Amino acid sequence: MDYEDVAKYVIDTGGVTVVEIARLLEESGINSTGELTLFWPYDPIVIWGNASTELMGILQQLIQDDRIEITNTQPLTYLIDGVAISLPVATVNAVERKHKYKTEHWLPVVFNKA
């Protein structure tokens, strides 16, 4: 599985969580677990943690791909997938105002066709 396979899945499916992307990689024999954390749109807003280099690369490409948009979602979306980050949840209003949290906060997101 390469980046284009993941991008096609996002474009065709929509509302794709990081958990789903990690599972796609795992099903293809690519490790998705590691020690990396993805901050977006700025530190200390966490999109995902404990990511492998491979998962991190895919997520960074999705964020930069003009065909894909990243939107916030409810933590419940991730709970349904069976995985969530145990950090306080960032509010979209605070993120948009670039409110600088002093500690890490999780911003649950999904990837969709732009």
C-alpha cells in the first residue's frame, strides 16, 4: 500500500479517521505504531500519537494534498473505531483563534475529498 492507495480510499470513502488509515497500513503489513506525534495545525494540538514513520508520512501527505481536506470531528467518531487519545479535547474555536494551550490537547479529525 502506498500513499496513492490511501488517498484514493479517503476520496472514495470520506470521513476517514487516523485509526482507519492505520488499520489499512497494518492490513498491508506496514507497521503504524511508533513514537512519533503529529501536531496540527500547530504545537501543542495533537492529531495523533504513537505513530510510525510510515503512518506519519501518510498523514503529512494527506494534510498537504489539495484533493483532501481535513475537518474536525467528535471524539465519538474515534471511540466507535475503538481507539482514542487520552488528552483533553481541543475546541475548534480555540484552535481557530490560535489559542496557545499550555499542554497538549487532542483535535479529533477526519479526512475527506476536498
